[in-house]
Amino acid sequence: MSKVRLIGARERLAAVLQQLQDLSLLHLSPPSLAPGQPLDRAQLPAREERERRQLRRLLIDIDGALGELRAPEPTARVRSPARATSGDIVSWARRAWRVRREAERLRIGLVALDEERALILKYQQFFSAFRALLEAEDRWPNATAYHVLVRGSDAGAIPKLRASLSGAIGSDFEIYTQPLASGEIALLIIVAAPAAARVERLLAQAQVREIPVPAAYGGGALAAAIPAMLTRLAAIPGMMEKIRARQQELLRTDVPELMRAWLAVHDRLRELEAVPLTGVTPHAFLLEGWVPTRSFSTLAQKLITAFGDAIAVSEISKEEWASTDAPVVLSNPRLIRPFEALVRVFPLPRYGTIDPTPFVAVFFPAFFGL
């Protein structure tokens, strides 16, 4: 990497920063301001500082909306306006807030419907196992029924439960068991009504949880609630399909504009955040940063072509082996470049050390295959 210094007229600073942003070659770093130098760190005006805070909040909403809809990551292929106007910002802020909130509601709705479907299916299995007994539940005026599910691995607890009930209430109970396709064991416990309170305390002490009938389906007898549950179960796929259709509609109608907004806002933020990395005098500016050594001549030529004698570009150091503040750029042949994604999961290697990508490209497929 090469560290370079750019010096130019202060009134050209904004244009130079925009040109550097378009080139995407220079990694800016704070200038080295030695004591006694007539340089100050540039400060954002109050108006631009407020703009920076507003753009950061807008970017959070845009990222949230795109994340909720699982939209692809914005790329430079998405056309963005050259410069966002205040009207663009207001429009994007409203759209991002609306889409993010709606996308959150849609996701939460899908999760809730999926959980409700799983719950109804569990009740359906229980009902199927004891249908004849449950349909006769209304004819038990002096009995209370408890619906319990036990994991298959805990089947040994059933004889202990039977013995505990016998010790607590004698023979005033019946336990019916039925294995389910899920691997669990359904228990239907019928006890005499006077002994219900003691049975509930016993179940609580044994940490056996009853499956109560949800209040949404009446909260009473399971046999009476099952028809409403089955009706709801039949309606859930259609409801989920409507939610997914709305998500796809948001992807088609709003996400392209949000991607353009993300790029424009991101570019403007980078431009604003580059200002404090600039050293200034009343009439000049100074920028320092890192560029790959092979790209230094390209950077210098582009800047001189754009600004002529109004800017001076110089190489102030070349770090070939190690530097504590030099940024890291991974550069690998096309064949192993995809494995850089795995390397970037961890902190990048310090500049001047070994790039592990070639080793990952060789050994990761082997270990994965094994």
C-alpha cells in the first residue's frame, strides 16, 4: 500500500471529495497534524451536521425495510440520482418508515400463523387419538379431564404418575395413553371432580404441563373447540399466501426505490463523513490516505486530469511489509476469490501478514467433504 497526500485550493475540496468517491481508490485517514502546523481539522457546518444525523436515521430505516423483506444487497448496478434533493430525502424517509413498519407486521403475522398452525396440528393429533372419549366429555358431569403431552423419552414417568395419583386420590381416576406420530405420548387423565384440586397440585409438583384449550377457541371442552380449530387450520394457508403476496408486492413496488435511496444516502454520508478527515488552512486543504501501490498512478492521473494545477498529488510513504494503520485489501485470482467471503466472516489479517484465502480455498472444501 502507498500513503498519498493531496493538497489543493480549499474551494475545490467538495469537488475533490466527490471525485475521490467516484474513483473508489483512496482510503482516507486522518491527516498527521504536527504541533505548530497551520492546519486545523475541518468541521462540518451545523446544517450539514444535522443532515448527517438525519441521513443516518434514514439509512437505519432503509436497512430495516430491506432486511425485513430479505431484499438483495444494493449494488452500483441500481441507478441512483447524482445528488439527492431535500424532496428526495423527505420522500425516501416516508417510504422507508412505511415499508419497514408494514414489513415488520407482515413478518410477525407469518410467524404467528405458523405457530398457530403447529399448535392446532398438535391438538388435532390429540383429538384423533382420543376422539371417542373426548366426544363423550359432556356426559361426564362429575369428572374433570386433563390433556397432557409427554415426550417419548419420558415414557418412564407415566407409571410414576399413575402411582402418585393412586396414592393421592385412590382409584377415582383413569389414564389413557396413545403414542403420536410426532414421537410424543398423549395422556388423557379423567378424575372425579372432588379430587381435581389435589390432582392439579400433583401435576404442578411433577412439572407435568396440561394442554389447555386456547381461549380463542372457547377455552372449554376440547371436543367442542376442535371444529373451530379445523376451520381455522383450513384458512391459515390462504392467509399466509396473502401475506407472502403482499411481501412480493412490496419487493416489486418499493424496494427498487429504496435501493436507489440507499445508494444515494450512503454516498452522501461518505461525502459528509470525509470532511472531518481533512486538514485545512484559510485557503488550502490537505487529504491523506492509502491506495494500492499499483493504483497510485491511475489515481494521480485522474485527479490531475480533472483539476489540473489546482491539486498536487504525492506519495509520502510506501508500506511493503507492515504498518499498523494501513488498510487491508484482499486480492486473489478469480478461481479462489469466492472464498474471500469466508475469510471476511472473521477480522481481516493485519496488513503485511499472510492472506489466508488460498489456504481456505484448499482445505475448507476438503474438510467439508470429509
